Amino acid sequence: MTYAYNFNAGPGALPSEVLQEAQEELQNFHGIGTSILEMSHRSKAYEAIHNEAQQLIKELLNLSSDYDVLFLPGGASAQFSMVPINFLAKGKTAGYINSGTWSGKAWKEAQKIGKTLVLASGEKERFKRLPDLNHLDIPRELAYVHLTSNETIGGIQYKSFPDTGDVPLFADMSSDIMSRPIEASKFTLIYAGAQKNMGPAGVTIVIVHRSLLERIPEAIPDMLSYNVHAKHNSLFNTPPVFSVYMVNLVLKWIVNQGGLLGMAARNRQKADLLYHVIDTSGGFYRGLAHKDSRSMMNITFGISSPEIENKLLVELEQEGFMGLKGHRDAGHLRASIYNAVPYEHCKTLADFLADFQKRNG
């Protein structure tokens, strides 16, 4: 079977070893006579998968038992609303850092719930450079501070995170969670759609410090309350069983690849390879993000003319490269090189880009 070179922005590539294991177990999971797709979420077999995945997330992020890990539906987009519904109480203000499309969407949803304050913005830089977080003015009475760790569309990513003091720090880490070590304990809440670095679409991981749960009003509808989901260990309703199972397998794969240190080394090597082609092209290719803000997950770049860019996209598709057309909000090209994208695929892409320049430069 011939596999494509998968550079999709999400759902992204999954490790081939994980897909193979899932295929082998699909019809008869661990000899119990049923598929994981038809297994009860109340069964002991699923309970073991569920709890193990939660524990692996804590261990990989070096988090204490003070955190709960939730498996929720709706993607990060649902969290844009759930976060303020749970924590932006009447009379309070939430602080948002606006670094691009996804942080902007989170901020927009919060405005529907309550009062917000933009603490920093990259809008003047057209979201091609991260806003400076070194001198944030954070009022102590803020309900929380929210940021997006990696903007997939602009291709920019934080290398470090601010100290918000006593104000809880929240993050949307959908596109770079588990891609590198971070000081996760700086955050009181982290959420991430699984479909880029942790598994398939269908489940969202929410990591929340238990001290926050006490603040959640009881009047919130049950399905929108983090507290309800935490009390029921994410089993208040039927969870996305197969997606959680796949997350479990991917997390084990990450552990076997050297954990987050191993992931960071692999991802840096892949990113450096592609940025080198862009930076040494003499202007034939041009990076869209400022060098000091470049993402290790999403490589965004343009080319010398629209005609040649269209020709490149046609040839890439013909050669089996998937997902390299940039998002409609940014255009141009984007290579998403999440955890499961092999170095060899990035090398093949880099070689193709170099050859294309020779033929068209």
C-alpha cells in the first residue's frame, strides 16, 4: 500500500505503529469478543483504557494529583464558550492575549458571556509575530488570563509563558500539546483537541486544577459544567470511546519515543530542515512568520509569484503530498509537522522544494 505524505493541519497524521495496533485489535479487543467500537463505556475494559490515558497525560506533563483530566466533546471551539461560562462570573473580567485566529475566536466567544480585557495583541504585526508578554499589566482581580500556545494559521508559537501571579493562567494547546516539555503546572487549566498530536478527532482533553472547580456556579447546565464532568470522571454521558482508546495508544507511543524530550528533539529536527530550505532559497520561498515567533508545528511560507505557487501546489498533490495549501485566512502554503509526521517525510518535502526551485527559480 502506498501512503501519502500527510501534512494536514488537522486531523493530522497518526503514528503508523498506532494505526497498525488499532487495526489488529479492532474486531476483537484483547480477546473479549467485541470491538472497541461497540464496547460499553461502563465496562471494566474501557474503564482501564480511560483511567490509563488520564494517568499518562499527567505523567507526561509532570502534573500532580491536584489536577483532573477530562475527556469532553465539541473540540476546542466548545471550550471557547465553556471556559467563560464556568469561570467568568458576573462582575468579573477575563484577560485575553490575542495572537491570531484561534485566540481571537476564544476572545470573541468570551465577550458573549461577560466582560473581557485584551492584555496584549499581535494585530499590528498582522499576527505574524507573537505579542510581547514580558511586561504584561495583569490586574489582580481578573478571573483568568487566556492564551493560545500555537497559532496554526499564522505559524507562530510561544517558547515560554508568562507569570500571572495569583491570576489563573488558561491555555488552548490544541496544536502543540505533547510536542515538547512545558512547565504545565504554571497553568490552572489547559484544553486541547486531540486531533493534531494526541489522537483522532472526536475528543477534547481538558486539564483543570481542582481548586478551580469550587468556583463553578451550580446553575450551569450539567453538560457545560467542568465540575459535573470531573465528579463523574468524564463518564457523565457516553464518552467518545474509540477516540479515547486511540489517545491512549498515541500516549504510549510518545512514551516509547522518549517522552516529551524525545518529541521535542524530533520536532525541532523536522522544523529546522524545512526552515533551512526557506531561509536559503534567496527569496524564492519566504517564511510568513517572524523568525523569533516561528512555530515548530506549522511551517507557513509563500513563494515568489502566485502563478509559480499554484504550479507548486499542483505538483505537490501529484507527488502524493497532502494538506500543504495554507488556511484561507492566510493563504500560501503550510506544512503541519505534528508528532506523528516522520522525519523522512519532511526530508522528502524539503528535497522536493529544493528541486522545484532549481526548475522554476
